[in-house]
Amino acid sequence: MSASAHVDTFCRDHLPPEADWPELVFDLPGLRYPEKLNCAVELVDAVVERLGPDRPCLLAPGARPWTYGDVRRVTNQIAAVLVEDCGIVPGNRVLLRGPNNPWLAACWLGVLKAGAVAVTTMPLLRSGELATIAEIAAIDFALCDARFTDDLRAAGIPGLRMVEFAGDEFAGEAGLTSAVERKSGEFTPVATAADDVAMLAFTSGTTGRPKATMHFHRDVLANADTFSALVLRPEPDDLFTGTPPLAFTFGLGGLVVFPLRAGASTLLVEKATPDELAQLIADYRVSVCFTAPTAYRAMLASGAVDRLSTLRRAVSAGEHLPAGTWQAFRDSTGIRMIDGIGSTEMLHIFIASADDDIRPGSTGRAVPGYVAAVVDEHGTPLPPGAVGRLAVKGPTGCRYLADARQHQYVQGGWNITGDTFVMDEDGYFWFQARSDDMIVSSGYNISGPEVEEALLAHPDVAECGVVGLPDEARGQLVTAFVVLHDAVPTDDGEARQLQDFVKRRIAPYKYPRRIVFVTELPKTATGKLQRFRLREQPAAAGA
């Protein structure tokens, strides 16, 4: 590894041993990055030098657009506040909390310019979830949207210092927003190494304990220089938008990294229903959209097709895209939707196809720069047509922060994604199922055991099992099979009470949308819950 610019060496100290990394592939000339590389400089300052400062960059509904010159100035000011006022040194982790808006994106870029490590969290996370993230990442400093501070304060993070920003331009002044005005806008970004950790992205596994994936400065650019540059092919005049939070790497790439790498602009939306998203696309003449299949289906169902006429690219990921949804969208809009599969461990999409290369129903072929295969339980590649585990190699790869589950995801140099696929004779990959207990619902990854833990904290619940069952609208529906204590009524009121209880304990999107009351759960002879048997049960009666 290169000489690090990090003064705080926590991240490099907690990388897995290099022998446990996946094999990295840098076959494309565009992936040979210099030894010193700060990805925020490449995404902002380099664009200003190449295309000028007056191009629109970050937009928000009803707000004044930020140009690339504005973004360069504000990110420099944020970095100066972090270093000069807050004492942040290269390598410190900075937790970011807020919905998608220009201030959150600017904070992410400013943290990287300061040489620190960005840890972006979803605004829906509750105090317990935030406390766990802070513990794993050893966080004691946060930049938080002024409207989302309560749960962060309630998390009880030891020694936490927090600076607020006004993510909503109409919300008034907050600490960071006023502090930047005292800075000149001149700042020399830290000359980080290409393999210095730039960000920690958290993903939930089947145990419910989140894993921190570690991504270098070069990794952030590598996804832009592979999937975005070679499959999506954005243009400087494109305007991006979408719904995935920036805390999800799907959202971070599609709504910040990819447009800025191309010198394009992005419309950041804090919250939007599919119908509202369609209206924003029409109002702002958006040309590139990133969202889950659920939202595309909803836009079609709501009759919003006429508002999508400015789109030239629609990207779907986060859950399997059925061939019927792809064809209905093509028939209605003329757009050939780009399906893709990625993972937090790999940072973004590594299998996808566009235009004439698309085969409806298939996830696509390996993105240029990546290699993919279907392997058996021993890691041996299987022939076309055989069902097996998806395995991937490329310029990015899984590196968990001090987590023994590194050996589960990386095997024999491959990244084993936890998905079951079939590859055909032409190298197209066809999704079969998730091969672990992760529930993927409306593009969100939800850990069944985490939902079970929340339910079991309710005094009425004796036992429970949570699985994802097939659902046409959401892909999978979070379904809880619940055994209640004696004398507790199994009625709709009790179900709603349990749902509301879960929403208060963990992020609301994780709550069980269907609750089935049962008298017992299927178990092995040793008492272990058999989730596969729950998936086989019809869940209509008693729901």
C-alpha cells in the first residue's frame, strides 16, 4: 500500500490482512490512478478546471442551483471549518446524517477534502442503530442536518461533538451554515493516497450486526470510470435525479459521484413518492433517473408516463427487475431501462447492460473492468446454465472493518455476493434468488433477525420469525410470524400495535408490513428456527 496521508490510522489499522482481500483487477487503462488521489478534488475542482465554474451542479426543489464554482467554494469552506475550528485531522471518521440535499452532498465532499473518512447514515435510523455504527467506526464527531439531531443525541455516543447544518435552505441558520461564511473559500485539500480509506459504508447482514465496508479514494472513482462511463455513458448536459439515500452506495454513486465525474448536474430530493418523482422529472427536465423497480412500476400505474418524456436513461437496482416491468416501461416510454446488480461491499453496480446489449429479464453482463462467474460451493466456476453462487472480481472489492465475516464474503479471491444466478452461453446473468436471509424490499436491504429482535422486545411477543415473501409491488414483503403470550388477542389491533412498536425501535422502512399470528414456529431438533419453512407457508390467513 502507498504511504498514507492519515494522521489518525484507525482505518488502515483495521483493514483485513491483504491475504484476505479479494483479487483486484485493474485491466482498463482508465483505472490506473496516481499514487496521490483525493476523489473530492477529482469530482469538483478538476471539473471546474476542465469545464469552468458556472455549470449547474447541485439542485434541490425550490432552491437556488449551486454551480460547480459554488460547490468548490462551499466544500473548501466546510473542510476549513473541520480542520481549523473543529480540529479534525486526516483519518478521523465524520458521521453524516441528513436527507438528500446539496448541503449533505457538500459535507460529504468537504470531509474528503479535509482528508477525513465520511460515514454517511440514513436519516431514518434510530438511536440504537446510530450508537452501533458509532461504536464500530469509533466516531466522536458528526455533521448533522438540524432537523435530525434528536436520535443522534439520544444515541449516547461517548464524547460526541456535533455541528449542525441547515439542509433546508428555508430552515434558518445552523452552526455549520454560519461557520462557513467566516471562511474564505480557499483551502488546500489533503493529498490523500489513492488507497487511503475515503468512506465507510454500512450494510446489514443476516446476524443483524451491521458491517462497515471500507472504500478507498480510488474505489469511489473506479465505479464512475467503469459502470457509469462505459455502460450508463452520461453527458455533461445531463441532469440526474432519483430516490435512494446518499447513505446507500447506490444513491451516492447515482446521485453524486456519477454526475459530478461527468461534469453533469443532479437534482437531490429529500423525499418523494413515485408520483412526485415523476412530476419533478417533468418540471426540471431530468434526463437520468436512479430508483428501484418498485418506483418505476408505481409511476406506470399512476399514469405518470407523459411526465417522463425528458428521460433518456432509467437505471434500476436494489432488487430484481422482472422482465414484465422492463417491457411495460419500454412500451410506455420507449426507454430501455438499465438493470444492474451491485453491493455495498463492491460499492456500486458490477453487472449491467444498456441499449442493444439488454436482454429483458437478465441482469446483464459483467461491467467492463469486472469479471463475474457462477461458482459452486467450492468456488469452482460452473458451466453455462448451471445454478450457483455469483462471484465477482474487479477494481473494487470487499474489505470489512475488523469483521470476521470477511471470510464469508471473500473466498478464493472472489467476492461472493450472496446471490444465486445462472449464466447463459453469451455471458448474461439471470437472477434466481438471494442465498442468505437478507430481505430486499422496495430496494432496501433489511435483516430479518434485526426485525425479530425489535419484535421480541414487545412484552406481548413470545417468539417470532421474520422472512421476505414474494410481493409483486415490493419484490419482497417483510413478513413476521409471531407467537403471542397466552391471553393476548390475535387481532388487527394487536398487529398494528406491534408494527408501530417496531417503527419506534428501528428505521421505519424495516417494519413488518404483514404479521401472521401462529401458535408455534418451525424448528430443528436443536431448537433452531427454520426460516426456509416460513417462506414456504401461505401468509394470507391471519395476516
